[in-house]
Amino acid sequence: MLARYAAQQNAAASPREVELRAFRYVNGLLSSAADVAGRVKALHKTHLLWSLLIADLALPGNMLPADLKGRLVSLGLWAQREAMARMEDAAPLAPLIELHRDMIAGLEAQSQSPAPSAPRAAFAAGSA
């Protein structure tokens, strides 16, 4: 039942809203990761989120400017490397959390303008 509700909510949301939810969800997991299992789940979701975003940025229909796409891909690749490295040690997750806070702030700042019409990758917070 919860999965159906989440699917309906995502279907009605703009791509920007879905991205905001995804970053907030992942940051919640990262912030509350109190044990190894929670940490691994949070880092896995972080890696998955960035995989989806990078794949979306590579789509021919993605209308973002090339320089912005390049910077976002670069951030995504860093976040993926960081997530993998943090699975192997106990170093703080703060750098990933801060990156996601910056992404949230940027997406919120854009929420005043219309969303682009290009297809965007959706990250279902409750999946995987």
C-alpha cells in the first residue's frame, strides 16, 4: 500500500520535486546511519541516486547546458567514489551530506522557475 502511495505521489510530482525528495531521503539515511547496516544502506542509496542522475544527464533529451551537465557528472562521480570509499572505513559522511544539502538548496532555488521539459530520472525512495 505504501509503495502505491509513493508511486502516485511521484507521478504527480515535477522532476525537480522528485529530485528534492531523493536528496532529502538519502541525506536522512546518511544522517541517521548509526550502525554498519544503516551506513551501507545509506551509501548504497547515495551511489544509486548518483547513478540515476548521471544516466539522466547523458540522455540526448536532457536540456541542461553542457557545462552544467559536465559539472554535475563530475560531482556525481566524486559522490560515487566517496560512497564506495566510506563503505570500507568509518570516516565521516559529512562531505556527502554537505554536497546533498548544496544540491537541495540549488533545486529549491530553481523551484520558482518552471521545470525543464526534458525527461528526468526518477529515484523511488522506497525502492531497492
